[in-house]
Amino acid sequence: MEEKTISQAVIGRLPRYYRYLGDLKDAGMERISSGELSELMSVTASQIRQDFNNFGGFGQQGYGYNVEYLYNEIGKILGLNEAHRLIIVGAGNLGRALTNYSNYENRGFIFEGIFDKDEDLIGKKVGDLKVLPMNELEDFIIGHNIDIVVIAIPKTGAVEVADRVVKCGIKAIWNFAHTDLNVPDDVVVENVHLSDSLMKLSYMLYRND
Amino acid sequence: MEEKTISQAVIGRLPRYYRYLGDLKDAGMERISSGELSELMSVTASQIRQDFNNFGGFGQQGYGYNVEYLYNEIGKILGLNEAHRLIIVGAGNLGRALTNYSNYENRGFIFEGIFDKDEDLIGKKVGDLKVLPMNELEDFIIGHNIDIVVIAIPKTGAVEVADRVVKCGIKAIWNFAHTDLNVPDDVVVENVHLSDSLMKLSYMLYRND
């Protein structure tokens, strides 16, 4: 497939397509037209066709897309056909919630380790994992071929953790700390700023009145 | 202030401005120019001015913005000068993580209750709250003037919960379930689809190689 520069907006929509197609596949649906998908997802059919055309169009014929094919192709684009090995820094409630998120593993996201600086947590079990001390972070990342680090600690420690993991070659950070991370250009950061999200909701509620 | 239609993109950026201004205020900074703010936030100065012009410009003078004034004004726009009363449906790790998120209360987000259908969790303490059974949901929402419902349960139950809370007048849902909710037009939903976010990271990592 020829590589084009794909806009962030399109990329942001891919996981949602993938989610809907997975549900359709699980429900036994074999084909779907862009019109039906449009109605289901509340997106215009022309938007769907434009989005898919970024990736060669996925062979939409008069009778629609093959659901399983489309699901698998979008999965490949999302890099889900390769396993990703993750660690979580922060074994508080949020870190624990993230390890327990059940449907990651099916999609190739494997949680290999969880770390905390709190002596009381070190050695405790979180699911199948034992909480490890922060001084083992670098060796673990290198020894276990970790490719994604999840930062689930307060903002005070987050910048230092990001620096440490980037130094051992990590190129992807899933950041839940309430701060932006300054990382080199070749490192990707996906922020989940929960407070920002809640404030956005507050704004919409307030303006809605 | 005259009301204009503000784009979702601008709204999406407001909490980030608010976060940076809060940090500057806490650090004792009194004034900041759009140039300095631009450098700090890695956003162009013209973007900042355009964004702020949606709200009247906040009195940028030659010598810059008053940090505390700007912080407070953006807070007001975000509806943070009014208290919001929240409940969480789902007392699993994620629900517990959300109640413990420390910096909400300062901004007027008050967690009033947490609910679960799991008999083993009902009556247990989560922070200062006791987990309540699902059959008390409607009475609690009405009796405690709840205005935001947080859905932190798997997708199977989420749609039914959304229907129930909308029926008792809830106009804002913070949705962590891995599904989109169909709600009436006057109800705002802010989705935090963690799997979508992780897949986006996977995409960026994969394309980055």
C-alpha cells in the first residue's frame, strides 16, 4: 500500500471504526455498505469513503465492504498484528485499573510489568504481576523488549520517568500524568488527561443550559 | 460577553490553557505574553490570540496577560466556578481510581456517590464513600442534585445505565465504557475510550519505525 501522510483526525477515527467493525464481526455480519456504517456510526458516508481512501479504499464494491476483511485491514494499519509489550509505572488505582482492562491482550497489548516507588506496594500482586521497584526499570525495559511505557503517576514524578524510559530507547508513552511531557521528536506520546476531559464536559454542560 | 459558536477544537484546547495557567499562577508568575505562553505550550502565538479572541481576548496588552485573571476567566468559561456533583457507576479499579483523583474537588467536582451491581462491593468503602446498590440510583440522583454521571463499567451494562440516568434528568455523562452511547441531543457525553487511545499510540509507534 502506498504511504501517504495521514491526518491526525483520520488516525483518531480509525480505532472507532475498528471497534464498530469488531462488534459487527462478533455479531456475525459479513458485509456492510458505507451507508449502513454511516448510519450506525453517525458519520457521513462520504466521510467514511474519504477516510478509507487514505488506505486504498478497502475494496468497497456495489454490495459493500467485507466486515472481517475491513476489520483485519484496519487492525493491521493500527499495528495490532504485532504484539506490544507494555509496562506500567504507578501501581495505584489507575495503574491497577489499566492492567485489568481485559480486552487489551487479544489485540496484542501484553502487560509485562508494573512498577512503583512505594515500598508498601513493591512485591504485592496486581493481577498476575508483582509490583517491582523503580531501580529495576531500565534493566526490565531492555531485558523484556518493552516498547510502550504507561505513566500512571502524579505529575511530579512523570517528567523524570519519561526521561529515564526514553534514555533506554522507549519510543511510545501512554501518559496519564496531568502534565505534558517533553520528549524527542521520534518518541510518540498519547496523553489521557482525565481532568482536561472532565473540564471539557463541564464546559459543554454549562454552555448547554 | 457576546456568545459566539465556539469550535470543538477551541473547546478542546481550553483545559490545557487552564492547566498551564494554573501551574504559572502556582509558581507566582503574574504576567505572561502570548509569545512566552506560545513557547511554553508549543502552540503558535497567533493560535493563542485567535483562541482567546473567541472569548473577547482577555485584555492582552503590550505587556501581556494577567495570569491569575486569565486563569480565572478560563475557569469561568469552563464552568468551574459552579460546583458539579458527580456519581460514579462502577466501583471497580477504574471507578476507584476516579474517586481518588485528588485535584478534582478544588475545581468544583464533588463525588457524591459510587454505585455497583456487585453484591460483594455494596457497602464497602471507596475513599469516604460507601458503595451503593444500583436500585438506589434514580433516587440518589434526584435527591442529591447530581449533574454529572461517570460510567465506569464494561460496555454490556453501559447503555442501560445511560438510559436510566438520562430519564432522571442527567445532562452530562463522562463515559469510560468501550461503547458509544445514544443519548438525546440535549445530553452531552464526553468519551474516554482507553482502548481507542492505546490503539492510536500503537498506530503512531508503528508508522514511526
